[in-house]
Amino acid sequence: MDSAPVGPSADEEAAFLSAERDNGVVVSALPAIANTEDEKGDLPPMEDLVKRIPAPARELIEDLFRARFVTVKRLPKTALKSQ
């Protein structure tokens, strides 16, 4: 049994992005990921972070996913998928 696809190769991705630019499609660059390992300060309270999400979006998240925001954690950079 074959493994699941992992996405395009670097060459395929470059060809796709080149074709998109040629067709006039604006390809936005991904924002640089800040190095979270250097940040040692306190994290903001959960309540403050949840208030940043618009109320309709929070309600929709809760309805669709039955999700509740319960904690704030700092993740190491190694836990994030690299590009």
C-alpha cells in the first residue's frame, strides 16, 4: 500500500508559482515565523485572547467544532511544521 501524498516537490511548487505569476495571480509570501523559544515573558490571559476573536466567529467555532478555549501555551519552534 502506498503512503499518503505529501504534497508537491520543490520543483513542482516552483513551476506552479511561476505559472501563477505569469497568469497575473498575486502569490503572497508567508509571514516570517517569530522565534518563540527566545520569548520568555508571561503569556496573556486566555480571556484577553478570546476577546480578540469576533463574537460571531467564536459562536460559529463553538457550534461547528464544539471547541472551547481552555488554556494558553507557548509551543517550541520544533513543534511547528517547517516550510
